[in-house]
Amino acid sequence: MHRNITRRDFLNGMAVGVGGMLANPRIGGLLAAQTPTASAQDRAGYYPPTLNGMRGSHPGAFEVAHSLRDGNFWEKAGKPVETGENYDLVVVGGGISGLAAAYFYRKQAGPSARILILDNHDDFGGHAKRNEFHLGGRMLLTNGGTVSIESPFPYSKEARGLLAELGIDPPALQKKYSDNHVSGGLGFGYFFDKETFGTERLVTDAPGGFYGRQGASSKWADFLARTPLSTQARQDIIRIQEAKVDYMEGVPQEQKKSLLSKMSYKDFLLNVVKAHPDVIPFYQSRTHGLYGIGIDAVPALDCWAIHFPGFQGMGLDRVPSKGLSFTALGEVTPQEEFHFHFPDGNASIARMLVRSLVPGSAPGSTAEDIVTAKMDYGRLDHRDSPVRIRLNSTAVLARHVGNPASAKQVEVVYGRDQQAYSARGKAAVLACWNMVIPYLCPDLPAEQKDALHYGVKVPLVYTVVGLRNWTTFHKLGVRGVACPGMYHTSMNLDQAANIGDYKSSQSPDEPILVHMLRTPCQPGLSAREQQRAGHYELLSTSFETFERNIRDQFVRVLRGGGFDPARDIEAITVNRWPHGYAYEYNPLWDPDWPEGKRPCDIARRRFGRITIANSDASAAAYTDQAIDQGYRAVQELFSS
Ligand SMILES: Cc1cc2nc3c(=O)[nH]c(=O)nc-3n(C[C@H](O)[C@H](O)[C@H](O)COP(=O)(O)OP(=O)(O)OC[C@H]3O[C@@H](n4cnc5c(N)ncnc54)[C@H](O)[C@@H]3O)c2cc1C
């Protein structure tokens, strides 16, 4: 536990990556002004996907925005340096929504349209980030955030069309590469930690898969008998998982659904199912991955919709009912028959968008060859390219040059390399997070600013640990372990995806990546308050604290397999997303706004030559929504 681990990737990565970024929040006049082209992304060897350590919202990515929020940015910022650049469009935010907006704009305006895309991170893609490890002489890929092409909504014509034009056919790819699981034969387990459950124990062969959903019922008694849970808790869990009881007998279907949409799953288990409180720690973190909050804050109806147990005897049908205006996922079941993911998640979509926007940025032309393609970051902000992607650049102002009603230009000011710069566009799409927009556009109407501030993005962490092999997992017979009481509430061998020339780990003695999930929840508070507290926690937790907890968890969970962190851990990447999923309305706290009056509807209103994209604009944390909002934002510009 106390020996040093090899972190060569981390150390090398930091040395290459941070130079030239906004690690210091002091802006303006502190260094000799650099021209935008002399920046980090143009230097030889710049390749952020291979960086380890604290990623996601990495040091240097957020300080400028926070100083803008805190009202002290402009005190320190000198007069912006005018780049003299004039674009057709300036896009703030280089996530999938901003890249899609640039794609749609160019499609409509023609290939010579000049577009500048600004992003505060050292890499493009927003949440759709690629993590690239090189272990034991091979490349291993995974997602730092957005992982799969899936959605509770059917993909729109535009979102589906964009994927098709890029060459991505998810059902065909899924079919072609379906035989992908390295860890076939291995099951799932639960780790009961002594702090939460009194006794420390790994219990393998969990029935019903990782989420213990309905099914595999005959095995629950056997599994629970091996856990340290109390007799009463075991009996109640068997009842929750298996019994077909209508706990709201006599209540009409619509009313049942309405009641379930206004109570948490935790309250459903305690007050409707009448389960013993000892069952709660077993289920508490089960919603963390999808919602970023625990069962105390997720509506029971949503949990029914995603096949959580307890509802099997309640006669609920899946026909959308009237009168429930928004229940996030509550009434909606997954519409897409596919659930496809690239080895680096939807970073491949972002990379394909960039390849199509910026000539020479990556070799190849197919959904297969993008996986192993090495991007040339030196091409992204090249003066010869009509589309330029400028990284490490935080927009701090987007204002019309003149009256918003009649202005022909928008000036966008951004901080980069400790200097403020300005560029102009005939229009701007703000594909950044809603909560930053009121600071960028102080002239927005008050009602719109309030609406932009309403949603609090969901914080979460995807930690990725590179192991020299996975013999301990193999010995224990697990490929994933739910750890409901621990710092990270799950740890899973990376889901393999062999696509094109890319081959993931196949045999236990080969290196592999392990995914861990942490959500900084504060049960007892409302969802929005939990999310606010979580932002603070994530930004004030050091990498060392993460590392210590990761090593501790690996040792405790895999002790029986002989895991040695000093020997087995090769690299750690903490993908920290204080501003993760878009806020989705939560009927436990939010009012039933009428159609068209939700905060996200008001927030995304067009303001002169400025339109608003990003998945926040539809209050739904999905890639198709990010694309759809990029499309809408561009259509609004062309409709004038
Ligand atoms: C951990 C995680 C996992 C997810 N998994 C999935 C999944 O499996 N499937 C799915 O469909 N969706 C998933 N999502 C949802 C995901 O958010 C969307 O799918 C999509 O990637 C969002 O794209 P976006 O462009 O709207 O926002 P973002 O990806 O957030 O991009 C916006 C960009 O704007 C930048 N920005 C903000 N302010 C400024 C500024 N002032 N100046 C410059 N740049 C700025 C941001 O830093 C960011 O880079 C996941 C999200 C997270 C956090």
C-alpha cells in the first residue's frame, strides 16, 4: 500500500501537457502577450489524450471562468488584444454540440465558411473525451466521459443523419463487433465494506447482472446468504427482487404513476414496500451511474422505467400517460434497439467531426480507422483552414457590435495564455454550459439569465486505472464489483471493443483498464443542493486523495486475488466532471412547468446574432440532444 507506484504516464503527461495552459488564474499584462498561434496546442508532441492524473475538468481549465463568475476577472484582465480575425461564425464550446453546430453551419453556408471554435479545455470533445493509455507496449483506449450512442429518445432525423454522414451506422457496427467481451465467463460481485456493513466481504456471483435487476430470481437467496446483511434485510431484498406484489392495490394506473413520480425510490422501498432500513445501503448507489445521485433523490417512477426491482407485481404499463409532463426517464423506455460504443466512447464522434471540419487533422475516412488514428493537434488552429479549433481558450464575453436587434457582428473575448483576446463573427453559437452564459452575455434579459442559472449540472467522476494484468479479477471470477459504501461505488473491467485495427485486452495476463465511478452525493439534500455541494467537493479534492482512495479500494476488494497496488497499478486518470450531466428535471423538487415554459425553453432563446446550443438547452444529458441543439441553434441563425 505504501510503496510508490509507477506513474510514468502521469508524470510525462503533465510535463508535456500543462505548459502554456491557463494554470494561473492571473490574466493580462503578466506575461508578454503571445499571439494565439504560439500556443501549447501548436507545439510538437502536444497530444492530450495520453495525459494521466487529473483530467476532465483539469487544472487550468476552469480558473478563468470561476474568476469571471466571482467578479474579479475584468479587474485583472488588461484590454483584450484584438486578433483582427473575422469569422462567419464563432462557436463557444468544442463539445459534440459545438462541433455539430459548426458542421451544420458549414453544410448550409458552404465549405468556405470561416468558423472559430473556442474551448477552455486542453482537448476538444467536451465530455466526449478520449483516454489513451500505452501499457506493456500496446495502446488501450477508453472513454473519459460520454460513452455510448444511446438515448431514451429516438434519435432525430438530424442526429441520425449527422452520424450517417460521418460514416457511423450504430446498428451495423454493433452487429459487426458484437462478440466483444474479453471477460466472458466472469460475473459480477458486491463488496461490503466494514464502515457501512459492519463486516468486510467480497461476495461474487451476484444475480441479475451489475444492477441486480429483475430476473435470475432463484439465485438471490443463495447470494444473500453469503452477505453480511441482517436476516430481515435479506428477506426484504428477496421480496423486492422476486415477489409480485401490488403495493398500491386498487389505485388506478395513472394515479400510481403520478404518486411514484413524486416519491423517491428510497421512500418507495421504505414506505410502500415497507422494507427494513437495512436494505437501503445495498441499493443506495444503484442510480449513481445514470443520475449522479442516490436513490434518495431519484423518483421511483424513473427506477421502474429502468427496470429496478419492486414493481413487478404492480401492473404498470409502458404506455406514456397524460398528465405527467416531465419525469426525466419516467415514462420513456429506451427507444433505440442498439447500444453501441467505440473503444474511446463518443470521443470517436467528436474526432470524426473534427476530421471532417479540419482538413489534415486526422488520417482515414471510416468509423473503424478513426479509432487508431492519431490526431494532429497542430492542424486544429491553422491559418489555412476555414475552420479553426482553439483550445485552452475560455470565452469571457460575447457581445453584439452595436444594437443586438440590428448588429451585423458579435465580438467574442476569450482568455488564453494569461492574456485576453478578441475575435469577431457574423454570429455566435454558445454551445457552452448554460450557467456560464449570463456572465458571457450580461445584456441578456433577466428572465433568460434566471432560466440559464436554473439547472445545476450533475458532478461525477470516471476514474480509469491501468493495470499490468487482470489475473486477480480472473482468479476471483469477477469482471465488475459494486461497492455501495466505498469512495468509488463501482469498479469494472473496461468493456472491450475490438474495432478495425484496435484490439482490447483478451487474456488475463495482458494489461487492461478498469473503470471506477464516484459521485459526490450528499443524501438528505435536494438534488440541486447535492450537485452544488458536489462541485465544491470535486474541485477541492486533490489527485493524491483520489490516488490514496483508489489504491485502498483495490487492495480491499481484490485482496482474495492477491492484488498488489505497487506491482499491479501502472497509471491512473481521474476524469473529474464537476459540471457533468445536463440537469434533468426532477419531479421530486421541480414544479410541473407547462410545455414551452421549462427553464431550458426560456434559457435557449435566441438573442440577436447569438444562439444557444449544448445539451443543457434541452435539459437532457445525451449526445443526440447535444446534436439536436446544435442543429436548432444554427437553424435560428439562418432563419433571420
Ligand atoms: C461522465 C459523463 C458520461 C456521459 N455518458 C453519456 C453517454 O454514454 N451517452 C450519451 O448520450 N451522453 C452521455 N453523457 C452526456 C454528455 O454530456 C452528452 O452526450 C454530450 O457529450 C454533451 O455535449 P455538449 O457539447 O452538449 O456539452 P459538453 O460536452 O459539456 O461541451 C461543452 C464544452 O463547452 C466548454 N465551455 C464551457 N464554458 C466555456 C467557455 N466560457 N469558453 C469556452 N468553452 C467553454 C466546456 O468546457 C465543454 O468543453 C455523459 C456525460 C458525462 C459527464
